[in-house]
Amino acid sequence: METLAITQSDGKVAIMRIINPTRTFAEEVAEYLAHRPGVTAMWRSINPADVPQDREFRDALEDTGSSLDFNLSKAREIQRGRMVQAKRDLGAELAAREAAGEDVTAEKAQLQGIDPDALVDTSVDIDALKRSMPDLLKGRG
């Protein structure tokens, strides 16, 4: 079974496994693109073992032509967006709990102290970026 890395004109990378041996790569990619109006793509055959198994930052995957790697700048923007959304979600939850009479002062102070920009921008690699999400925000956003 062949595997393709497809780099779309919008910069996203898709991985496609070819399961129909009677079709060419070009036919498979043309069908893939038929469902994505306005998108063009380049593709190459890859070894399935070269596909990163970690999918946390799959939207930051890039094909360098010789390997599939995560683009740290794109991954940072993904993580920053997740943190901002998680802060927003937790803030709304705390406001509702406070309105119901619960004392959430300590959690609000903790939330206020979380700076997504500082946490994300100081992450030097993908592993550090994965660890940058504060425990208070994990599972949110």
C-alpha cells in the first residue's frame, strides 16, 4: 500500500494511503482535490513510517521534501489559540459559579496569571509546547 504526502496550496499537509492499486497517484490526488474547490497541491510518495504518530499539532505538519516535520511557528499559533479559548471558557464558567454564590476568588486569580503569549513564545520545541498548557486549562477550549 502506497502512502502520499499531499501539500495543499494553503500550506496544509494531508497524508493519504492508496488502497486501490488500479488507480494512479494523479487520479487519487485529483479525486481528493475535487472535494476542495480552489485548492491545488503537490504530492510525493512517502514511507508510512515517516508519518509522525503524534497528531496533537497535525495542522502544523510540513513536508520539507525529504521529511515530515512540525512547523514550530504554526504549532505555537495553534497552542496560543487553544489557551485563549480555554481561558475564555473557564472565565465564563467561573462567572456563572460566582453568580450562583460560589467563592471562585482563588481560581480567578490563577486564571488571571496565565499569559498564553509568554507560555507559548518561550517553548523552544514541540515537546515544550505540549507541556506549556497550564493544568488549570487542560481539557478546555
